[in-house]
Amino acid sequence: MQTKTLHILLLSFLSLFCFQLTYGQDIKAKTKALSIPSKQKDSILKKDSLLLKKPTDTLKKDSLKTKKSAIEFIITHNAHDDMIQDLKNKRTILYNNAHVIYGDIDLKAGIIIVDNKNNTLFAKGIKDSLGYQQRPVFKQGTQESEQDSILYNFESKKAIIYNLKTNQNGLITYGEKTKKVNDSTIYIRDIKFTTSNKPNPDYYIRTKKAKLVPGKKIIVGLSNLVIADVPTPVAIPFAYFPTTETRSSGFIIPAWGQTTNQGYFLQNGGYYIALNDYVDITLLGDLYTNGSWGITAQSNYVVRYKYNGNFSFKYENLIQSLKGFDDYSKRTNFNIRWSHNQDSKSNPNSRFSASVNLGSSKYYRESLNEANNNDFLTNTLSSSISYYRKFVGTPFNLNATATHSQNTNTQAITMTLPSVQVNMDRVYPFSGKNGEKTNALQKMGVNYSLKGDYRINTVDSLFFKPEMFDTAKAGIQHNANASTNLKVFKYFTLAPSATYKEVWNFDYIQKNYDPLTTTAVTETIKGFKSFREYNLGVALSTTLYGVYNLKGRIKTIRHTVRPSISYGYRPDFADQYNLQVQQSADPLDLETYSPFENGIYGQPGSGLSNSIGITVNNVLEAKVASRDSTNLEDKKITLLNNLNFNTFYNIAADSLRWSPVNVSAGTLLFKDKLTVNMGAILDPYQLDSNGNRIDKFNSNLFRVTSATLSANYSISSTDFKKKEPKKTQFDAPSNDQFGDNANTNGDPNNSNTEKKAQLYKASVPWSLNLMYAVNYSNNGIIKGIGSNTLMFNGNIELTPKWSVRFSSGYDFENKGFSYTRLGFTRDLDSWNFNFDWSPFGVNKSYYFRIGVKSGILNDLKWDKRSLPDRLLY
């Protein structure tokens, strides 16, 4: 290191000698102008002993040892104007856009002075007609700060900074005087903390002194909140701001409010625990003055490139009224949610996923702390946990799932714990060499599946209780299918198929005659019992095209028709497995029953099935010429996405051989913004006075038993914007003094990229989504429209910082509005204002919040919540 220093001094001497030949005695004058005033520098060093070099005793040093330099790294420097070497005072002076790099330190400033004698570095800005320019920007590692001036000691790694500005993960700190003790501790005096990026911040927290550990924490003393330079009465004796790049544990401040039934409350207060980089836990609690309470536990986890997920458990103990009153009631509700996602690249042959949402049926309707109000309209809860495994080198794969389905209206719950399915991919046992399939035998494919279920049917009151398993059922079902296809009559495809099914049950019913009650008594027998059935079928299909050439913009209309006719045969298997039992005192009064009536896979098909199926699918498309004469390519549009008809004719039936005709249609209109879907069921037979079908055709061919119509339409302000014409090579920017690009101030750098807002005809961005649904039913006794509703939601940006959102609907049958919500948001730069309001209905409530946007100060807020006055059932 000493040898490098000698080389630097020699080079500096040569450069100084050449510089003196050119500029003569001007060096002393410019050096004096750029250097620190001696009085100022002496005062800094005297006031702060941290920057003074420690005295050394030369007598105690061994003259044979090499002296270690305080400067450990090579100093790289440059400047826009002057770089002056003052060998007498051992200083290097850089002027105008000065830049110094020393180890991990990167410093830019108007003036930088490197003092090798005292091992210090001083940087400041330059004063000119525009003010104080080129303020020092100091970077060390990942930390960066801006200040008016800085004095840094290479040996002690300490510094004094004036008018510091630094940004620690979004928290901006302004300090009048800063003392940098080492790489990990900084002391600041007369400080402002804020997250506002404005030169004059919207708000700040003012304090006299603070300790800052970069990348870890900021600890401050007595602090006061100042908004728009006006001190507020909000003050705290001390504060702690975590600035770590990783998560850290801490308390969560609760929200407060009042409700009519539960009184005053505190909600969502608790503690956040950052266990490690992969898992965190949030524990929250709710308290109400009438004795109600609730707890919430939430956790998020993630392992990069493998999996991620989240889990939450919510439990509420809700009390209505007071003890001793007639309307007093007490109820507990809970809800469990779990979501797990596996990265598809982690294991392509094995996959695990979970989506769980289960709990009390009335949780969303009675909960006092459910943030997602849309779940208030939820009628079903469902869950699924699945594991998939592909056995490489074989056609087999395994899929195991645990499912849950819950109707919140009827409180009926169905669960499979678990459902296991083994599938065999389609194989072609008769294919030719290299897998070729040229004839019907070679095209014959066979697939197989095995499915096993353990199914539980229970109700909400027995959920998670031992009684829920009393009626559980188990079974296994085997399915095998073989099919092929071949061309007939050149344009037709013939596809024969055969299906075999075998069902294993591990319990069945048995009915015995009870002479005491003279009735048949049903008993469930635990044991193995099975049945088998098969069916045969063949289908004939083709595709027809109809093309209509027209004149005008619509050049061609193409009608695609895909008719299909199929035949299916299934014997009557019920006779093979049905049993008979005496059901009254008359020995000849017998009841026929199937021992598989309560089986999870049903019972054997009863009656001979010998039917013909007819299906017709239609698609209508068109080619339209472009409005742009320069575009010669025609545009293809779809007039009718689908128009489908299907019905069956049962040859074996003695009456009512035709089944109702199912009709469905759908299309897209107005540049695919309007989606329309229709459906209907048409019955060819008449009804008697009791609404039963009779073997007599309608006089007007078909009777509509039900019909549905749904339409979705989305529109926004962007749909009405005129497209800007494409610029050609002859178009040039306007430089006329009356044009937008006119430069009237003589500044060649003026680009006119910023323009003042035009209030006249100002655009207000908005969007609107409309959903309409209506259905009609006719059972022969009662007919009419069952439901007729219009749902709508959208948002409006009144100004760039004001937005309004809304969602509601209207029921034309019941003549009333559905669940309605209004929301208002105001962007206050570093603050944000939100107001959500449900103006009427059983869920009537509001939520107000104004707080800092930045997550590091998100507890600096004021919120007010009004809970819906829900009654317990």
C-alpha cells in the first residue's frame, strides 16, 4: 500500500509541474477559493472529536514495521471542470460535477476536497444564480443520502452531515445535523420523518433527536405530528420505526366504533409475528361491550419455486341483547380458509393443491367482522384438497381429493373424505407398427377408471361432531370403455362404443316384514354387495356447410351444421338384483325394492333402454369488408356462436317415447361487448289437469316448460374515444407559432411534454358492467316469470384523484333494489381517503378511513366503522 502511495505522489507531482507551467501562480488563488475556510474547518474538528485522528506515539512503534495507511482502497476521482493537486497541503480539489469512488463509497457533488493529511473528505454544492446546486449525493452499499455538505474521515469511518435527506424503504428523513458514528449507527438532530416526496412535505413527524441504524430501525424521542406545516396535538413520548428489508414482528392497532346491538367495540387489534423468511402469523382479536368477542389467526407461507399459500381461522362468540330478556341469544360462528398452490415447474409428475372454505352456514350473514361484504350473498361454501400423481412409463395416474359442499340456506353438508380415482389413459391394443391407425380395428381405444369414495351427508348442527360419521357411506366404481370410428359413405363418421360398469357397495338395505306393526322395516346391513351393467351404442355424424354470397359490406355468410344421430341399448338390470318384501297384512301385497337404493353410486338401471338420440349444432359466421379502403383483408365475425337442439326417442317405451327438446343459443354483439345466452325446454306432449304428461301431442307442436335469458354488457369511456389517425411519412411535427409545438421562450430544450389540464370538455374516465337475467317456467298449473333482475356495477373517476365506485341491482318481480354498495376514494398524495357505504338493507353499514399510503407508517390513520345491525337467528 505504501508503494502505491509513492506512485500516486510521483504522478501527482508530475501533473502539478505541468499544470504550473501552463497556469503559473493562479493555482494558489483557485485553491484558496475552493478549499474549506480554515476557521470553519477548525471549528468542526474542535467541536466533534470523532473526526480527529488519534495521536500516535512514534517511540513505541517498531521502525522495522511498515506503517499502515488510513486509506485502504484506491481513490478514483474525476470532475467536469478542474482537478487540482495541492501537494503542499496534500489535498486534491475537484470542481463541478465532482465524482469520487472509494471502496463501496460513491460520492457526487459540486465540490469535493480529498485531504490526505487528515484522511478526510469534504463535499458541498455550488452556489450560482439558480441557487444552491449539485448537492452532495453519498452512496455506501445500498444506502443513499443527499445533503448540503458532508465531512467524512477515511480512518474512523465517521462523518458529519448538514441538512441530510435519506430514504429508508419509503421513509424519508430530513436532518439538520447528522453524526455518522460508524457503518451501523447514525445520530440526527432536528429531524422530520415523512413518506411524502414533495419538496414541502404534506405532513411530517418532527422530533429533536433520533438514532438511525440503516436497514434496521429508527428510534426517536418526543415527537409531534405536523400536517401542512401546522403542528397538531398528536404527540408521542417516543417512537420506533422498523426499516428492515425483511419482515419484522410488531403490534397491530385496532379500529374502534359502535353498533346498536353490541355497543362499543375494538376490532382487528393484535400482533404480527414474522417467524422467518417463509412463514408469518397474524393474531387478531375483537371485543364488544355487550360481551361478544372474536379471534382471528392468519398465516402466509411461501417457498420460492416450490409452493405458496395462506391459512385463516376465524371464531366469533356473538351475544344478542342481555340476560333475562326474551330476545337474549348466544351463538358461535367459525370459518376456515386455506389456499395452497404448487409451482408447476417444481414437479411436473406430482401436484398438490388446496382451496378450502368451510364453517358455520350463517357465518357471512351474522359475522360482525367480515371484510369481504360480497360473501354476504354467498349461498354455498365449497372446498377441495387434491393430489395428482402421474406414473411415468405407464398409462396410469392417481388423483386423490377431499371435497366439501355446504348449502348455507338448507345447512346441508356433503363431504368426501377422500375420493380416490385411478385412471388409465386411452390405449390402442390393436394399433399397427409404430402406432399407426389406418382402420377401425387399429383405431379402437380402451380406457379404464376406478373410483372410490367415502361420503358423509350431515347438517350444520352435527358438523365436526362424531354423529356426522353415523350415516357415512363407502363404495368403489369401475368403468371401462371401448370405442372406435370409421368413415362411411365418404362424408359420414360412424363411431361404435361399449361401456361396462361395476359397483361395489360396503353396505346395503334389507327390508323385512314386521308382524307387530304389519309394515316393512328397513335395515342397513354392513357388508359387501355389488352389481354390474353395460350398454352399447353407435353414433353417425357429419358436417354440412352452406355459403351465401351477398353484395355490400357483408360479402359472405357461412352456415355450419353438425347433425348427429346416435343409438343406445341397455338391458333391464333391475330384475336381476331387485328383491320383494311383504308390506301389509296381506301376504300377496308385495313391495319390490333394490338393496342399492341408498348406495352412493345409485342402483342398477331399471327398464329396457332402447333409444335414438338426435343432436343438431349450428354456427353462423360472416365475412365483412373493412371500412378502411386501404385494408383489403376481410374481417371474420360470428353472428351466432351456437344454436343447439337435442332430444331422444325411446323405442322400448310403451308411451311418451319422445323426450323434451333442449334448446340453447349464444352470441356476441357490439364488438363482443354484449354476451347473450338463451335456453329453453320444449315438451311435445300435453298435460292433464294435475300437470302430468299424457301420451298426446300438443296442437301447436311444442309447449315451453322453461326458458332462460341472460345478457352481460361492459362499456367504458374508452369506447367513445376517437382513434387517432395514423401518421404517414409526410406528417411532420408542427413548428408554427400557433401550433402546440411552438417554442416561444427560445429554450432549445423545451419539449412541451407537460400540458395544463383543459377543463372545457374534460374527459371523465368511467366504466359500467350490466348483467340481466330472466327465467320463465310453466308446469301446467303455475306459469310465469320466476325472476327478473338487472345487476350493475362500475366506477367513475371524477378527477384524477377522486373516484366513485358502485354496485347494485333491481328485482323487477319483487320491485326492490338488491344488495347495494357505494365507495368513494380520494388520493391525497401521501395520504389516502376511503369511504364505503351500504345505504340500506340488512347489511346497512359504513366504513371511513384516512391514513398514510406507505406501509411503513400505515398505522398513522384514523378510521371509523359502523357495523350492520344484524340479529341472531
